[in-house]
Amino acid sequence: MESTEVLIDCQSVWKVFGDRSREAIRSIAERGLTKREILQQYNCVVGVSDATLQVRRGEIFCIMGLSGSGKSTLIRLLNRLIEPSLGTVTVKGRDLSRLDAAALRETRARHIGMVFQSVALLPQRTVLENAAFGLEVQGVPRDDRNRAAEAALAKVGLSDWKTRYPRELSGGMQQRVGLARALTADPEIILMDEPFSALDPLIRRQLQDEFRQLTKDLGKSAVFITHDLDEAIRIGDRIAIMKDGVIIQEGTAEQIVMNPADQYVADFVAGISRLHLVKAHSVMMPVDQWRFQAPGLSLDGLPRCSPEADIDELIGTITGSGSDAIAIADATGIVGVVTTRNLLLGVRGEPDARAAA
């Protein structure tokens, strides 16, 4: 389970590119100008608009959106690769804007690793030397950095390739080297900017699973940028959806699919399968309501599932038992009931309004 400790705290952060950025921000706040209007009237480009988010220890936080939505700009603000126009970004309690160049380098080196879409391995160096490069820049002695790099390569399954060169590796293997390079310094936070988007679907899915498992096993926190909602759902504990520099909605995949904030988000999630995403706690009705709808029936005869059972498990239970309902029970007892109607609405991503009442 993820900790409640906040490692990254991003509060009301703006990034507007252009000489009149302050005027542009004021006009957005006061007049509600759009990204296009800001470009026309101020010759400024809105990268990120009033973004607020927190990343907790041990969680994978996905930021997704289409090209130009501001997601890659936002992730670069999280380690101050670019300066915010307004707002604060705090990493482990330290306001990045208040750090001098040396302190910023130290924070990045000790606490933050980053993997880009273009992994940019050094072609004349071996896999081991590439993985150790970050520590080399920090002045860590060769034997120490190589030991750390070998350990990181082992974690990503590349121990047998440490003497090879990048040209001898597949695209997926090169991305693993990039991840190993980020892990070599043992950072608490990993920033990933669409690292798998150029890979074939099968390799991409494999790396998604490996990245999530490795991150959880090592207890790391991660911010993962993607334009693919399926990828965000597969990897993320929480997801933020961006459009035109604005975070439109933030929540778990289940929350977003069941309760999209607007039509833009609803269109995004329209084709997502709910079978393994929506859980019983989101579609169940209160016990008293079920008793009112089914007078004379007993809970004792109903099959049972946990509140975390997904739609697929619930369908299997209800069809296998021949019952028209399932009792949802946790350690305290029965907390709700899922009927066939609830299941059908859950498959469509629609909570039963009567159950929510």
C-alpha cells in the first residue's frame, strides 16, 4: 500500500512561454482566455496552466493527454529542467525554485532519475558504462559506480549484456538500459517521459508490466507521461488527464472511467474495457435498498465477493451460481449487494443512480 507521505508537491504551477507571460497569465485568470487566444493576443504559448498535483511515496502517477496538452512540459517542471512562470514545485519538502545550481544538481542526483522517450545512450560506451554514466558525472569512483550499475542492470534483466554496445541491443533493451541508468543512483523518484511509445505493442506491454512490478518491488515513486490511456490504466495508481495545459481530471482509473469530469474525458474513456477496471464497491447498492427491491429474499443464500472484486469476477460468480445477486462482504460483514442490473451498468461504465442515492 502506498504511503501518505508526499514526495512531489506541485501547487498552482504555470508555464507560459513568451515575453509577455505575466500579462498572459493574468488575462487567463481574469478574462478566461483560451490557449489559442493567448497566442493570438500576446504571442505566448501556454504550456501548463495552474497545475496542482501531489505524488506520494510508493505510487505511480500517470499524466496523460494528446500531443500539445502540456504533459511533457509539466514533467520537466517537476525537476526544474525548465523554470515555472508561477507557482511552486516542492520535492521532499524543498522548494526547487529556492535552490542554487549546486543544490539543484544534488537534489536531481540523489532523489530524481529521468528516462526520456529517446534514451540517448552513448554509442561508443558499453551497456555497463552507459548505466554508470550518471555516477561518473557525479565523480563516483569507477569500481563503486560499476558495482551500482551492475546491480541496476541485474534488476532490469541485462546482466549478460553489460559488455555489449547500444547498437547490439533492441529498442526494448535500450529502454531497459535507460531505466538502469536512472536506477543506478538509487533515486526515490523516477520521471518517465513516454519511454515506451516508439516500441512494438508486444514489447511495450511487456515493459509496462516490468516497469510497474520493478517500481513496486523497489518502493520507488514514479511520474509516467503517456498519450495512451490504456498504458496509463495499466501502469498508474492515479491518473491526471491534461488538455491545453490544464489538468482536467485526476483520480484512479476506476474513478475517471465511472465519473468522467466532462465530455472530453468521457470521449477518452469511451472505448476502455471495464471488466478488470471497475470494482464491486463502485457498482454495489446498499443492503437496505436491495431488501426493499427484493422483499422476502435472504442475504444468506447469496454468493459472496469482496468489494475489490472486478466486473469479470462478479460476472463469473453470478453466472456460475445461478443467482440474480451477489453479497459484497468485507471483514466487517456484508456491505452491499450487486445485482445483474448493477453489473450491466458497470460494464457500460455507468454507476446505478439508484444505488448511489
